Amino acid sequence: MSRFELKGKVAIVTGGGSGIGESIAKEFAKVGAKVVVTSRKQENLDRVAGEIKAAGGEALAITTDVRVPEQVENVIKQTVDTFGQLDIMVNNAGAGFPVKIEELSPNGWDVIININLKGVFLCSSAAARVMIPQKSGKIINIASVAGINGSPSMAHYGAAKAGVINFTKSCSVEWAQHNINVNCIAPGMIETEGVRSQQILTAERAGDGTAAPALRLPGKVEDIANLAIFLASEEADHITGEMFVCRGVGG
């Protein structure tokens, strides 16, 4: 696995205070990256950054709302000021809530589109302004299978994630000349705190009482983190504009 190390690399992970983002940040640190974690809750960020440092890694926690251009520019600036470079941008920050389409308010639509799609645009473009002059960079966007198949009761979320997938492809073509790779991961059902709280996880045992096969269970946050490590590593230097679906059967 030494070829997948990120030693000497600097990464920003948005939505890094919990769930998939937290796992990506911690796993990146384990393979040598200096990690900047962002979200809107400083207490979550402080915990994640503290755990990374306690394990011997380097981390910086910066409260950031990805919908606000000035805050996005600030996290980019602080990252470069602190670590001298930016090599990897992971756009993971996201949100959603269930609602029938006919009951979805314009404001509710805007909130989810802005967090899930506008945030990816703002963070990607800001990161690119650092990566273009250095002629290298990896941008990894976290989409969702909802952006492929649609999402009943979460149409706004599905639409935003479909936009993330398409935006990834556009960026990959436009920035290829600058040696910037842009890819996205589309998770299916992943066992996060939010998913557990909704009690929508697949049963862990088959009908006959035996353990269910792994591919019939929700994925783990580490599954997404490991894929992100690959895409951020030099082993993925010739992969760009791709969408990687990570799910089991029915996930």
C-alpha cells in the first residue's frame, strides 16, 4: 500500500467534522497527508483535528460555510499560509431532508442546492486558483447514487448531486491542461450517524439467521475514505472525469 501514501501532500476536507468527511480526513492523515478539516461546527472540527494530532498527524480546523465565497477563500488562504501548498480538495460537505416535491418550498430547494452544489463550485474554483499555477492537484467530489437514480422524497438532494456529477466532468476537461484531476465518488447506503438515526439500515442477518453477505449490508465510511485515498494518490494520476459508484446490492 506504500504507493497509495499521501506523504507531503496537503488536503482540505469539507464536511470533515463527522461521517464520511471525518473518515476521509483521518485516513488521509494515516497515510501522511496534512489535513485541513472544515464544517460549520467548530466543536466537531476540534475533536477530529485533535484525534489526528494525537495519532501523530498534522491537522488544522477551520469553521467554514461552503455557501459563502469569503469563507471558502479564507480556508484556502489559511491552508496555503500554514502549509505552503494545496494538493487535494475533497468536496464532501452536504445536507438533505425528506419532503414531498409539492411541499418543498423555494427556500428549502435553495438551501440544499447551495450546500451540495454551489459549495462544490465555490470550493473547486478556489482550489483551482492555487492548483493551476503549481500545475498539479486532485479534486474529489462526493456525489451520491441519488444523483444517478433520482431520490423520491429527496428530489432537491438528488438534483444537486446530479449537478455535482456533471460539474465534475466539466471541470476535468477544463483543468486537464493544468494537470488537475477531478473525479467524484457516488456512495450508496453508508452507515453514518445520520443513516443510523433514521433506522434505514439493511438487516445484518439473513432470513435464516446467518450473517448477511457484506455486499448486502450498508457500506462503511472507511470504504469511501479508501477510494478517496486512491484517487488522491499518484496511482490515479491518469484518471479524471470519472464517477465511482460505491455500494452493495440495493445500497
